[in-house]
Amino acid sequence: MGLEALDPYGVLKGVIELFVVVDPIGNVPALLAVTSELRPRDRVRVVHRAVAFAAVLILGFAVAGKATLDYLGISVEALMIAGGILLLRAAFGMVEGDPTGFRIEPGSHIDVAYVPLGTPLLAGPGAIVTVIVMLHRHGRLETILACLIVMLLTLVTFRAAERLARFLGRSGIRVLTRVMGVLLAAIGVQMVLDGVSAFVRG
């Protein structure tokens, strides 16, 4: 397959579809909440790790597709429910004032790059399902390129979050942490409900 076989329109559509699902702009408050206790340099490290981890997961499904889930015996519905439960766990902690939602010790703060930032916020069930659908709609090469572009846009967006952090200040981010906890709880519940609903219809 050469470059002449590439469908630029398919790539553009894939970028739009995946960007809306990954929603890096909407996830900026969550990023600030779970990294509220970190220095700017450490927050940047978390951003790089989170985006890299999400990119590996999403590209893995872009390459392997639904076959990976089938091989592991995992349904998309189960993935949605598991992702929702992870978000709920993080949400409860954030409402109580824990910025990570997972009661992670200060020395291990980099872990928040993987959960909940890398997954399920960025590379969550919605993104994985979207990638699998994109494979059928636009083709493998177009899907891989779209994933790379979206991850690059996510990195740029998250790097810009530092300016918002300076504007809000530590007190503002603490308030934001609790507000995001409530919103994450709602997202988690919705994710579980969608998974159960899809399983029942299934």
C-alpha cells in the first residue's frame, strides 16, 4: 500500500471523529485536578507519559482492531463497564479532596499518567470503539494516521494547560478537583450504564 492509496478525506474524518471522543480540551480540567500538587516540570512529565501511553493503546487497537478483544475474550461492553468503574473510583477520591482520586503516595505521582489520564480518560472504551469503527470506515493506514494526529493535538493541548494552571492558582485547582470529581462520577456512571445497556441489547 503506497501513499497514492491514502485517502486524505478519510484521515480528516477520522481525526474529527477521534478528537471529539478523546476530547483533550474537555479533559484539561481533569489533568489539572490530578496534577494539582505537582511542580510545572513534573506536570509536563505526566502529560508526556499520559499521551504516550494513550497513543500506544489507541494505536494498538488501530493495528490489531477488534481481534485483540476477541482473543482476550473481552467484549466492548465489558470494557465500557470496567472503564466506568475506574472513573467512579477516581471520582470518589477527588470529591473528598484527593487530587489523584487514587490515594497515590507523593513519590509515585507519575502513576496518574496511566490511570486515570492515559486510560480511561484519553484511551477509554469510547476511543477504542471509535478506532475499531474507523478501521472499517476509512482503512488501516488512514486510521493510524488519524490516531497519530489526534495524539499530537492532545499533547499540544495538554502542554498549554500549564497556562490555565497559573491562572487558576492552587486554590482554584482544589475547587476544580472537587467539581471534576462530580463530573467524572457522572461520566463513569454513564459509561457503566451504556455498557450494561449494550450488553442487554446484545
